[in-house]
Amino acid sequence: MLKAHYSFEKSGVFNPKQVFYHLSIPELFEHALQKKEGILSSTGAFSVLTGAYTGRSPEDRFFVDDETTHNLIDWGKVNKPISQEIYERLYAKMMSYLQQKDVYLDDAYVGTDPKNRLAVRFINEYAYCSIFVNNMFLEPNTQELQSFVPDFTVFCFPRFKAIPGIDGVRSEAFVIINFKEKKIIIGGTSYGGEIKKAVFTVMNFLLPQKGVLPMHCSANIGKDGDVAIFFGLSGTGKTSLSADIERRLIGDDEHGWSEQGIFNFEGGCYAKCINLSKEKEPQIWDAIRYGAIMENIYLAPDSRQPDYTDNRYTENTRVSYPIEFIPNALIPGIAKHPQVIIFLTADAFGVMPPVAKLTTEKAIYNFILGYTSKLAGTERGIVEPQATFSVCFGAPFMPLNPKTYAQMLGKKISQHGSRVYLVNTGWVGGPYGIGKRIDIDYTRKMVKVAIDGTIDQNGYHEDTVFQLLIPNELPGIPNDILNPGNLWNNHSDYANEAQKLKNRFDEVMKKYLPL
Ligand SMILES: Nc1ncnc2c1ncn2[C@@H]1O[C@H](COP(=O)(O)OP(=O)(O)O)[C@@H](O)[C@H]1O
Ligand SMILES: C=C(OP(=O)(O)O)C(=O)O
């Protein structure tokens, strides 16, 4: 449907040439192809290059600092404050850029739980960003569309670039959230991740105020209705491990935990594709078809065949597809309280056990600590795994004090008796460069026994450095893998590295303890 004179705002500031309102996916594909935003791959997925910023750029993300947010946002973290004045100037420039341009407008919900969802209007410069929005968020029905009143509006204009130094931002790319005006402006980057993670940040700000815990986690559900959630920073395995042929997918990245249970914020998935194989990740492989969007994946020039091993544009290659593309996904993504919680950490030092059980106290400690690695390509400038402490396994997107989220999580774990495990999807046998990343088949086995509870059968022993409970034995997994020190060539090197990391943990936690 073409709404040529869609009135965005009563002020009449906007004067786009044409407003394409809620186009169908085939229409959007047609537009994106005609405008040469990308090409069709041999799989039928639309393939785009998202430019210089192929991953997250935390230093380009800001909140407008005002009375709405000032006492709530934890300014010590990744995103930085920016003044209303700087925002207004940039916003006005963006609006003047928008004059007489075609725009794509989509109204969508974020949150499968009607009581806790956000109504968001997306205004995009690119047709393919509109496909991304269609894939990733929830489509209102006809009646809901007619009475749709946005709680937030997102403007995404990748070709509009800021001038650092003049515009008060740090590079030509920027993502600014203005809670007072309920707007998000994105410029200079067309990485789809910025759209979804900016909206996620808004949910993470608003939901705790309604008593709902927002979580950077994936979720799935077993045949008996048992729910498992997987927290983890980008690249640690949320998407890969929650896509499990024996369980139904609830969502791959963002959920809320309310008094009723958990709910997905999204309606689609955003999977990493580097080294993707049909054998190891069959569900994701099969989801790459017409309707999906590939970002930064190299296609052979003649055959347009994707090469998932090629990282010439970035390691952070992606595909976005509607959750329906995963067979047997749970739709809508609403389920009861999780019985099992898994913290995914990618340890680049090779000293954390591949799986350990956590007491509630240790769970909260590890949640706040958020020890993991930034994996190559997930942030600008990251070319190899780099140790990081990302509170709540999602520091760039969690604007409130981490204690807010941690206290809510602790209460929920105790209330619902959830069992908690730490799973290291990172390096074993030595640090990055010497050891190797643990085989995903082993990780899947560990996740399986953690979820079905058989992990408890042979008891645990305590690791002396981190005081984590390591299973004594697990069927189908060599014992050496369970105990990180055993795979190192030199045990004292292992002991030194492990102690060094533990000392860093203690330093970081000084800031937060007691809760
Ligand atoms: N042991 C492992 N466990 C999980 N993922 C692994 C493992 N080894 C390699 N990988 C790869 O790491 C990436 C994990 O990415 P993804 O699941 O998209 O992370 P997230 O959803 O947390 O951002 C995938 O490319 C996956 O193939
Ligand atoms: C989209 C992102 O997150 P994730 O890798 O967790 O999907 C991102 O950090 O850019």
C-alpha cells in the first residue's frame, strides 16, 4: 500500500517524496533490487554489504542526558551521555536530509506479551532495512494497525553521516536514544544489529520499571514444556545453541521475564554465519532462503553462491530471517518460567571449565561480572577475541545499574528454583592462538545434560581457582575436556593464567559487592 501523504508529525517537519507504508516482502525485495541496495544470492536470500561499520561500535552509541534518565542510567558504562542540544541539531540535519527522499515506514510491536510490548514506528531509508524490520519484529494485525500509536519512533538513515567534531559525536556513525522524545536516530551505519539492539536498549530501560526482567538471552522449550534460557554476549552461542532439533525455539536473543513467565521481544532471528555448515547448524542453514537477508557474506561473482568461510568484509557475517523459518518454533514466543539458565561465556584464556554448576550466589556473581570475550568482528576494531567484563552479558544494551537486573534475576531464580550453569564456548587447551575453540558438538552435549538434569548424576568437584562446580563425569565427553588444566601442555602455565584471571574478577567485583 502506498501512502503518499502519510502525516508523520503534526509539525510538518517531514516532507518525504514518497512514503512506502507496510510493503509486502516481495514488494520490498523488488524495491531493494531495483535500487541496487544488494543482490539476490543463489539461496534466494537478499544479500547486502552494510559498509564500513560491519559490527557494533559502542563509542558511537549515546543517550540524551535529561531529567527522564539522569538518575536511572548507569553512565559509567559503554554508552555515553549527549546533550539535548547536540541531539536536536543532528536530528534537524537528519530531517532536512530526509526531505524529498523515499522512505519506508513500518509499524511493529516489540514484545510478544501484549501487556509488556512496545509499539514502534520504523522509518527507513533502505528497503532492505524495512525487510529487516519485518523479519525481526512483530506485525500488528489490520485492526491494530488502524489504531497504532507509536510509543517510540526509529529513524534509520545509513547514508546520512555525521561530521565528527562539528556534530558533537565521535564518528560519522551514531545511534542516539532520546527517552524523553521517544525517538531513536541512527545514521552512518546500516548494520541491522544497531536497529534491533537500540530498541532492545529501550526495552531494558523501561521493563524493570514495570517489574519485568529484560534479558540478553535466547530461549527454547522441550517436549515436556521445560524452558531453558541462554544468556551470552554477542558471538557466544545464543542463536546456535538455542536452535536445537529436539527443542522448540522461543527466541534467539532478547526476552523478558515477568510474573507469568518469559516472552520473546522479537519475531525473527539474527544468526552469525561465519563458517556456517549444514552439518553443524542445520536449522540456520535451511533458514537462509527467500525472505532472509544476508549481511556482509561474500558471494561468488557468477554463481552468487555464498561462501560462509570468507571473512573479507567482517567475521561478523549475519543472516536475518523470521522465526517461522525455524521448523517448529514456538509462536508466539511466550512460555513459563525457565527451569534451566545457562550463562554462555567465551573464555579466550582457556582456563574456565566447559561446563559448571552455579549456586544462586555464584550465579549472581557471574551475571554481574559478565566475564566473556568480545569476538572478532562483533565490534569495530576487534579482530581477535578480547577478554571483557560485560555486565549482565550485555553491557552495551543494559542502561540501568547492573544491580537492578541482578537483584531481579536472583529473586526469580530463588522463587522458581531455576538451575544455573556456566558453559564456556570459548577456548580449551590454552589461550586463543594456542588452544582451540571447543567443538560445538561437545557444547551441545553439555547443554543437553544440563537441561535434562543428568549432569548431576555423577556429582561434582570444586575447581580451586574459581570455586565452580565441575561435573565428575559426563557420558560421551572425555574427562580431560571437563577440567581445563588437563588439556594444557604445561600445568603451571595454566595455574598462573587461571589465577591472573581470578585476580581480575576480584578487582571488577570490588566495584559491585556487596549487592
Ligand atoms: N562451542 C561452540 N558453541 C557455540 N558456538 C560456537 C562454538 N564453536 C564455534 N561456535 C560458533 O560461534 C558462533 C556463535 O554465534 P551465535 O550463536 O550467533 O552467538 P550469539 O547469538 O550469542 O550472538 C557461531 O558462528 C557458531 O558456529
Ligand atoms: C546483534 C548483536 O547481538 P548478538 O550477536 O547477541 O545477536 C550485536 O551485538 O550486534
